[in-house]
Amino acid sequence: MQIFHRSTNTISKVSIFGAVFAVALLLGLFDKINRSSWMTQAHVTREQPIQFSHERHVAGNGLDCRYCHSSVEQSPFAGIPPTKTCMNCHSQIFSTSPYLEPVRASYRSGRSIEWVRVHDLPDFAYFDHSIHVNKGVGCTTCHGPVDRMPLMWQEQSLQMSWCIDCHRQPEAYVRPRDAVFRVDYVPPANQLALGRRLVAEYGIQPQANLTSCSTCHR
């Protein structure tokens, strides 16, 4: 005697395939959300206590990154400029502007300006600015076109997959050391050939070392 109707087999198969499809759809949706700006904060401008424009200072005034971020070549941290660095110019330029009163107040009191951090890596990820710039990784490779940012935003996702892409194929990203701080640098047509030469010249470690967990998670 047949207990189940013949259509049960069809319904079972449809249910199984439907469940698999639903799980795949949910995983894909989760991955999409996880990579979105809503999660990574990429391309989200950050309001600062002072209306500081990288576009004005870099593109307009021609300031080199190292003028403000003076420790980037020797330290794991790029460094936030002290108020005195701002006052080197603004004691003469826009010296009475109401927009710059927080700068003048900071200079008078000796209290640091509380800037809002834009690039904030997790505490379990170790990143050293100096090793990257000295190995030919340009500022704009990670920070984007800062010379076109009236307000600063995070250009990249900063997710591990983004870091790993570069560590797996550094020759696709490295540039000559004298171009590291150039915001107008454009990779040449022979980037991979140039990159392979620079990888050898700069002593960049093999991929196995660069992608080892302990390289970034210490």
C-alpha cells in the first residue's frame, strides 16, 4: 500500500533545492552587506571639528603629505600634525578667520584638537606605515585621491581581502620610491614588469611570508 502520494517525491526535491537556493541567497546577501559602505564605512565623509580640506591644502597649496604626517617614513603611525604645524601658516594666513578659532584656541591652551579618525583598523590587525612607504606603496594606493577630498573619507574597505590582494601580488601596486608621495601618479602600462623589478630591488618578501597570518595578526 502506498502511504505517500507520488507528488511527495517532487515536493521533496523542490523543497531541498529551494532550501539550498535560499541559503545561498542569504549567504550572498550577507556578503554583499558585509562589503557595503554601510559596514565598511568606505566613501563616507567624516565631519571634523574644523573644516579642514585636503583638496585645498594638497591640490590648491601643493603641500607634501610629509609636511603634516611627518612620522610616516619612520614610524608605524603616519602621525597627526600638532597645532603648531597649522599655525606655521595660519598665524599669517586667515589669522582672524572664525572657522580657525578652534586652531588658535588649541595653540593658546596647548590642548590637542580632537580629530575624528577616518582610517581605523581593528586592534587585532597590525599595520606599519613606514614599511609600506619604504617598500614603494604610494599614499593614494590606500588613501585614494586625497587631493580631491574637500572632506576626508575612507577610500578602501580596509577588509582583510583587500589587504591580501596586495600582499599576494605586490608587483601590481608598488611604485618607485620617489613617486610614493605623488598624488598625481598613474601606474604605467608596464606596471607588472616595473613592479617585478621593484619587488626584487626593494627586497619585498615572498608571497608566502606576506600572506602569513602572523604578518598582520601579532
